[in-house]
Amino acid sequence: MKALHFLPITLLSIISCMSIIACSNDDSNKKNDEVITITPLGNSQRYFDNGLTFTSQSGSENIEFTCNGDWNVSVANTIGGETWCTVTPANGKAGEGGFTVNIVENKGYDDRNVTLTLTVGNIKKTIVVTQKQKDAILLTANKYELDNKGGKINLEVKTNVNYTVTINETDKKWIKQVGSNTRALSSSTLTFDISPNEEYEKREGVIYITNGELTETVHVYQASGGVVMLTKNEYFISDKEQTIAVDIKSNFNFEVKMPNVDWISIAPSTKSMSSHTLYYIISPNEEYDSRESEIIFYDKSNVKLADTLKIIQAQKDAIIISKKEYEVNSKENT
């Protein structure tokens, strides 16, 4: 019977203990169910939303936030393993916190980016960091040399900026671009027509490739167009004495090299006549063979600029027998 009296007390004790355990578990669950938060501060919100962009120069930017747990930030691996973006510090405690993003100078000609990941508990937030490329205009050549005949030159331009092409005003009469004057971001080939140089002096032209801040200069050198040209290069004349007129086209003061013969001489009146029409006296040919000789017109400072006149004079007209008597025997002979 005594055992029955203790039963209600035992049941009450068990119920009380269960109530205490249940309350304890409720407190534990509430703590585990606390919501982890990361709240950006100030301008940092737009960095989480839109990313962080730097120029090609080195720089840094602060990221600030509050959170209700310990945090750490990591930088994703970059292609090639290059470390151009770092963060300090890399971790911290709950409350107000922050870190600094540090960027080194971008010496390449392409944009680059990397992702930062901020972690608090099981919550992650990311920021995409982008750094702009180094602006550049690269030319395959900055000097072209052409002969006086002219022609086309092809200039390859590699760039990551918009640019325009400008030719010196004084050079536009002999350097002309083929196609549009403006190019977009790309690698392209520009073509220019170079006119023949009909002047005696060599000439130099300048082409500018620019975006307003960056400018590359291309020099075009063209050889002189020195010209000495005979309207007729050969004279066929009879054996009689005569005077010939030689017409010469030239854009410089030329020299004349006379042949070492006594049957060609300069006409006395030449000095009073046009410097580009010269007269020569050809003496009669008393010989029974034709004869020929040459007069050379040339540039004293450049002997490669020359033209040659050939004079061919017929032999004296005659019938000449080498032997006037022949004695033959009675047999057949030739």
C-alpha cells in the first residue's frame, strides 16, 4: 500500500524533469536558429551589387559592413596564378568590420577580373573586382621608305582604344588613305597610296594615329624623283656632216659626258639656246665603215640618274674591191 502512495510523487518528478529538459532544448534551438546577416555600410553596398572597378593604375578601396558572426574573405585564383589583387585583413570578428582591396598596376592590354568572397557562417557575399587594361596603340612599323615611283603601304594597328588617322596637311597631296578615317577597338590594317615623286628632292611625310591622349607617329620617306630623259635615244645619220638637236627632259641641272672622239662636237650656238635642247655637230665620215659613239647625260650628285644618247653614222658610200687582178690556170677554179 505504501508503494501506491509514492507513485504520484514519482510521476510528478518525472514530468518536472521532462519540462526542464524541454525548456533547455528550446533555448538551444533558438540560439542555433539565429539568422546570420551581412549588412554593407556606406558606399560598399554598390560594390556588392555592381562590382568594384579600377583603372589600369594601382589603387585600393575599403569595403565596410556589419555582421553577427566571425568572418573571412578570400580571393579566387586567377588565370596563370598571377596575384594582382589582395585583401587585408583576411578575417575578423562579429560586429562592424571591413577590409581593403589592393590592386597593382595593369601593364597588359586586356581587362582582368577576379571574385572576392566574404563568408560569415553559412552566408556568402561576393564582389567582382575588375581592372581596366592599359590603353595602347601599337604599330607594326613607324617608318616606311619608298622609291620615287610610289605605291601602297600597309600599316597594321593593334589597339584597345578608338583612334583617328591624321595626315599632315602639307603631305595630303601625295599621301592618301584608302578607306575610313576612324577605326574601332580592334586589330586592323590601314592602307595608304603614295604618289610618284616627280620632284628632284626627296620628301618626308607624317601620319598620326591618335585617340586624343595617346599618339603614334608614322614617317614616310620617299626617294627623290630626279629625272633625266631623252626624247630620243638613238640617232642614225648618213655619212654627211650635219647638226642634230637633242631634246632632254630633266628636273635638275645635269652634266654631259662627251665621248673621246673627234667627229662629235658641241654646236657653238648651244649656250644661247634652251638648256634642254642641245645641238651637236657630226663630222662627215670619210671611212668605209660605219661608226658609233655615246653621249651621257647625268646627275653629278647621283650618277645613277643618267640617260644615254647613241649616235650611229653610216660609212662613206663606195664600192671597194680588195683585189683587182687574178691569174688562173687552165683548170676549173673558184
